[in-house]
Amino acid sequence: MIDGGLNIHHLQFLLIGALWTICLSIIAFVGGGLAGGVIALARISPVKAVRWLAIAWIQLIQGTPLLVVLFVCYFGLSIMGLELPGLVAASIAMIVYVSAYLGEIWRGCIESVPRTQWEAAECLALSRAQRMRLVVLPQAIRIATPPTVGFMVQIVKNTSLASIVGFVELVRAGQLINNSIFQPFLVYVLIAVLYFAMCYPLSVWSRKLERRLHVGSRTSPSAAEA
């Protein structure tokens, strides 16, 4: 250990920050995924008012920087008397952010299912709920898997903004360490390495899923002709 320099305790603190980054990413993905599924279904709802509400939500959140959403959830709610811990405020902001993007991604995947599949399900006298559950969604999930996994990389990287509300994730942990040892290059290189270790496997997985889906889409026309 070097006095006044980076030591094993600092590395442990960075790893703990990385674990909190993963935890926040999981919370954002699960919560945002549940909300995003509702939004995706609302976007294709036969009720016009429901569709417009979903569109308004997506446009509002996608048109607002995540940093502003974090400020609103942390400082805005405190003005209203809701004093939220950093983790709770960051989780709410990330869920709101993820819900809008996943909702739009999944809406596109649902609508990319060939219309013939919708018509065939309708010819079987299935209700709308049965068509979605038995015919459309199983195919849409397969299409949505690669972009969803790819978007998880963005979720992990965007958790770095949670440091602005005092939540000690990886970037905030690095800032605290740098404030004590004043070695920004070394500290932020380590942060970059840890982010790479978290994001690269997701990127590789997304590319593999995309190639597998592409192979399936190429073989499906011939199978249909057969």
C-alpha cells in the first residue's frame, strides 16, 4: 500500500460502487420493463385516448434529459414534502426513463409481427387478449430480445447520473476516492474498466441474439413457401 495513493480499500470501495450500479440497473430494468410493457400495449390500444396518453408520456420523457428527471424526482418531490433517499429517487427516475424507451421499443416489435399472423389469429375467432397472448406476443418477444439486451447497456451507463443526487454508485465512489488521493487519471481509468466489464458482455450477447434472429428471419420465407 502506498501512503496517500490508491490502495486495496479504495479498490474495494469502487467494487461496492459497481455492485450498487448493478443493483440500480436491475431495479430500473425490472420496474421500467413492467411499466414499459403497459405503455407498449397502450400504444396499440384500440381506444384512442389511451393511445394518445401513451404517446404523450413517451414524448415527454424522451424529450427530457435524464438529469432533469433525476432532479425532479429528488429535489422536486422534496419540495412537496417527500424526502426520498438517493437510491429511491434514482430508482424512480430510472424507471420513468426506461419505461418510455422500452415501451416504444416493444411497441415497434409488436407491430413488426406480420399482419398475416394477426389476421390468422382473428380468423380463429380468438379474442384480442388471446391473440396477443397466444400469437403476437410470443413472436414479438423473440424480435424484441436483441434491442432490449442492447438497451440494457444504456441503462448501466446512465446510472452514472445518479451520483448527482448523492447516490454512491460507481462514479460517485470514484469521485469520493479522487477527492482524497487526487489521482483523477488512475481513478477514472479504473471506473472505465469496471464499466467496460459490465457492459461488454451485454453488447456481445446482444450481437449474438441479433445474428441468431437474422438467421431465423432469412430462413422463415423458404419455410413458409415449403
